[in-house]
Amino acid sequence: MNEQIIIRLGSQPEQVISWLVWAPLTQDIIASGEIAGISDLNALAERLGKRPVIALVPAADVLLKKVALPAKPTKQLLQALPFMLEEDQAEDIDKLYIATGKAELINGQYWQQVALCQRQRLEQWLGWLEQAGFTVSRMLPDAILLPAEAVPCCIALQQQWLLRQDDWQATAIESSWWPDYLALAGLPNLITYSPWPEHITQVHDTASPELPLALLARGLTSTSFNLLQGVYAPKRPQNRYWLQWRFTASLMVLCLAIYMLQLTGQVLQQKKQISNLEQQLRQEYSQLFPNERITNLSRQLQQKLQTLGGDPEQQHFLSLLAALQLRLAALPDIRLDSLRYDANRQELRFGASAAGFPSFEQLKLQLEQAGYTVEQGALSNDGNRIQGSVVMRGKL
């Protein structure tokens, strides 16, 4: 059964702490009780187990208000909230913690729900629970969980009266101040979930008495608000299935990393082979045209073919050389070892090596598709490379 542990803290360490184990699906109370103060939290953690808890804090320590925004709320606009609130606070704004609720558009005006409390007190509440071994998943001001459909409504809890007046107006009043507060507030008909003091003259309706934390627990599903935001936001719990498969996933990542390293090595090796091939072609070109500076070998070969129409043999050689360079660039695993042009036979002979037999077959196929006659000599396996010779003719 999915159970929730709800702990209602006090403002001071010595104040009574109420707790509840709640089954939200069936709306049942599993267990409940009180402890004298934070000194008993460790014993409570041992009893309940160190499971995530929902912490409720006195609404008297959290100011809930709505702030008018000049435009639709954005991340940048919400970052300016401290400056908007600074003039209304008696305390230094830097010492206050600000959490945001939902934004509402009312009559063309955006209103942002905000909750303010002392940063030191928030850290104190978290510290009490974490030192006991609890992990806090949510923290809310207690009175905001009273039934929203019955406002204004109240309930007595630990020498206080929790009061909710609308969707974002809630507080907690000390029992000794409760009559004076009601006299000044001028509230309409009030619904109470606790027995009403006979000496207080306030128009009220008495609802069925409820255990305070059980009534507040029912309100958890009607709000998504959480005081813990930003740096205080709870860390997401690790999925237990992920923990089981984490080793397998880590192994897969390691294998992928090794594969990528190998692939990177192959790419680098191919780039090196292409560079060597280009260097060999540059040397051949420089031997034919020793006084010419090479800037773009492919373009210069094309230019020679266009301008050397008067020398058929030279034009033929350049045509063969340019065609070979184009196909070798598309097959980076083929490395050119030797190159010789036979003017009498009008053929280009070259020796090469490749990673496998298919590379030679692919080169032969591409040259033949381009209209050249190709004779492939014997191929031999020399360690990790395949060596062979090729004769290329055609396109006079």
C-alpha cells in the first residue's frame, strides 16, 4: 500500500510535533501520534522507517500573498519578485525565502501566488528532519490544506487555530488571541472542524469533527504547491529498476565508448591515407609542371585538360590522373603506392593497397562506369592489407 508520512513541525524545537501515517488511496489513518519535540525525532524515524515525509509547518510562519505582475509571468520576471516585495517587508528581503505558486489572469491582470518565510527557519525545519534521517519530499504551510470548498474554515491544532479564508489566504492564530482576531477580522459564517469554544461569539457552523492531520492530509491532492523550490527542491529518488540495470547500462556505455574510439581511429587513419594519396599526386603533378605552385590540385588538373589541347598525350595523361584522383578520394581506404604513365601504350599503371578485396572491385567498377578500360592484376594479401596493380586506359 502506498503510504504517506506526514509530520507537522512547530516553530520552536521544544514544541509538540504531530505525525500521521496516511493511506491516500483509501483515505485511511494507519497510525498517528505526537512527540514532545525534535529531541524525539530520531526515535520516531526508527519507528516509522526513514522514508520520505511530507512536512507541514505553521502557517503563522509563512506569509501567503498575491503579487500583481506587469505582464505574463516569465522566468526573468519571476526573478524580479524580491524587488517587487522589498518595500512591503519589514525584514531584510535577502533574509527571506520566496517560493512561487500558480499565476492567475483576473480581469486582464496577472497575479502571482508567492509564499515568504525566513530562510533560516526553512533551513531549520529541514535540518531537524534530515538529522533524524528523514528525507523531505514536500513542505507546505499547514492551513493551506484546509478544505477550499468550505472557506472560511478552521480547525484547532497544538494550541493554535488554523484558518483558511480563500484559495491563497491562510494563517494560524494562537488560541489565546483567537477571540480578538475574530472580533477584528469580521469573518462571515465560519465552518469549524473542532469543537467551538463556548465563550467566543462568532457565527459558525460545526462540521463533523476530524483529526487535524487527517483533514489536512486530504487536502494534499488538491494542491501541487511545494515550499521546497530551487536549491531546496528535493532530489528525485532513483528508480529501483534503474538500480538493478545500472551495471548492464554502464557496460553498454563502456562498449559504445570503445566502439566510438575504434571508429575515431579508423577515421583518422583514413584521413591520413587520403593525405598521403594527395601528397603522391602532388609530387607527380610537380614533376610534370615543376614551375607551377599547387593551390587546388583538382581544379588545376581540370584547367590543364582544357588548355593543353595541343598535346594529346599530355592531355590524355592528365585526364587519366584526374579521373583516378576523383575515384580514390571516394575510397579513402585505398593507398596509392606507385604511379607510372606509358605514353606508347597510352595507359596509366599504378600499384595500390587497400583494406580488403572489395575496395579494388569498387574502384574498378567506378572507373569502368566512367568509360575507362581497367585491367586488374593479381591481388595478394600482405598482412592486414591487400596489394595489387591496376592498368587504366581509355577516353583519348
